[in-house]
Amino acid sequence: MVYVAVFSIALLLYAFFGFPMIIGLLAKARPRRWKRDDTYQPRVSIVLPIYNEELILRQCLSAIITQNYPSDKVEILCGSDGSTDQTNAILEDFSSQYSNLRPFFFPNRRGKMMVMNDLVREAQNEILFFTDADVVLGPDWIRYHVSNYVDSEVGGVTGPLRFETERKDGTTLSEAGFLEMECQLRRNEALIYSSTGFYGCNWSMRRENWKDLPSQTTCDDLYEYLAVIDKGKRLVYDERAIATEIYGRSYQDEFSRKTRYAARSLDAVSHFPQLLFRWPAAAFLWPRKMLRWLTFVPITVLITAITMGVFRHESWSYVFATIGIVSLSLVFVGWLGRNLKHNIPIASQLFWFTQMNIAFLRGVYEFLFSRQSALWPQTTRYAGSPSAVISDQKTLS
């Protein structure tokens, strides 16, 4: 049983620590760089699905409209998915002022993926951009993205994501810290092969690589990433192309988002099963995606091995069991800290890690038993200041 326990721990350590360390070392030792040209200015289409975003839509559109990029080379396609607030009126107002903004008003709510398919069919340009309404973009966002497309091997581009929030609780700080590590990892991955996935609010791709999303229960950014690498192209990371999320998600919002992400991501992977067994894609997808969504498997095996070792009075199992009990106690302390809206070092991070994996477990269940909902409730929105978003917060890159 001790070997089973050690193997389970090794899998967990590799997925969350070993793989990032190896990628970081390879990125420094053998970087595979790509061409960039900041003077390159192709025509682009920005795709923005929207549902009831009256609180934050104006600042999002303002950041897009005022990009440091020729407006005659930018078309903005905004799809209102059955919005019932003032979203449509805001779109009409902007479209009356800016001729390159094209609003589409869908009377019945069908979900983001179906809106994206419709908007891409209407898009007229060679580079497709995707973002969300709860994001404010840096003023050179377009320019930095397109500079990478002078390299014919580049099929898609993503950039760093950062938070604008007034909250300092343990869950929010843990999420921000994890995001910072993810940004660094994606940068390193791009330097040796390809970033493993887009940030859903900050990505672009060549139109020729686009594949219509097969259903509303598919993760759009992961599905399109898989389509890019399936064609032998690279997804690269440009640390200058910053997007800032106006973070207002509650604990329940975050739990639901991770559940939804795991379920829809597994759905996306199911359309490209060959990539799980194709080098080098498999070497990235397994530790970066599959092992993380399935973390509960080695954890369950580990707990089972420890329990059997205790019943057999094997000395190693008492050490492991003690560590487990201490860890669970810290998770409970982290839960108390979350309820009190305080950050408790180590405990808050362990609680965040635990609730993330419970959400992933629920997502796996929903995928396996087709329990995903095509639509989901609107998450909490926070109307922040665009200037504060861009200049006052630390970039997580």
C-alpha cells in the first residue's frame, strides 16, 4: 500500500508543482521563440456575446472603441442573447456613434456558444478576437495580439489576465495567486511549445482555424485551442496584451464557474480524443488539464491506501494519516476564515484548493451523466473604474 500512496502523491505533486518547474527550466534553457512585428496591422473582428450587462457594458465597449489601432480595420460584433435590461439600448447608442460596431439582437436566450457561432459567421476579417463584457482591455490590446500573427506557425494568441477587486478575503487572494502562477506557466509553455489554453476573456485566433462550437455545453476557448493545435499551429502568449477582469464573483459564483468549466472542458476534449495520445500535445494536456480535473482520483486512492495501512498497523500509514488530519483541520480553519471574510495563511489556501477540487469533481459528474445546464445564472457584477483597472492594479503575468 505504501507504493500506491507514494505514486498517488507523486501524481499530485507532478501536476501542480513538478510540471510547472520542468516547463520553467526548459523555457530558460531551450526557448522556441516566434516572430513579432508591432507594425503589422491586419483587419480584425472582435466577437462579444452579451447577456444583461447594463452595469459594465459601457466601460467594456469604451475600452474596445478607444484601442490604439486603425478603426477602419476593426469591426466589433456584439450579440445580445435575449437581454432583458438596458443592454440593447446601450448597444444601439454605441452603434449610432461608431459605424464599425455591429449589434445583433437575438430575441430568445440560447447561450454564449450559439451566439459566438452566429457572430463568427458574420465576421468579415482574418483575425478573430474574443473577450467578455466584465473585462477592461489595455489600450494596445489589439496591436499586441496581431503583432504575433506575422509568424505563420501562430494559430492563436492569449495574454495575461488580472483582477480589479476591493475584496481581500482568502478565497479571492488564493484565486489571484493561482492566476499569477497560471500566467507565468502559460508564458513558459508558449516558449517551448504552446500555451495550454486561452483565457476566455483574452484570446484571438486565425479565422481559418475556427471550428463551430458543437453545443452549448462545450467550453469555447478550450475547444478552439484544441482545434488550433490539432492543425499543427501554436498558441502563443503575449505578456503585453493585458485584460483586467472586474472581479465581483461570490464564493458560490466561483464554485459554479469551476464546476461548469470542468464539465464543459471535458466535453471539449471529448471532441479531440486523439490529442490525448499525440506528442507533444499529450505531454501538456495530461498534467495541465486532465490530472487537475481528475485530482479527486489520486486523492481517493491515497485515502484508501492510508486507511488500509492503518488497519494493517503499517507504521508509514500513521505518519500519512496524521498529515491528513492536520490538513483537514486547516481546511476547516480556512472555511471559518472564508465565512469571516479573512485571509488565514495556509488554511485559506488549503480550503480554496479543496473547494476547487470538489467543484471539479461535481463537474466530472455533470459531464459523465449529461447534467450540464445549457444556461447559467448571471454572476455578480461590479462596476469598477476603467482608469483604476488599468493603472492601479498589479499585472499578473
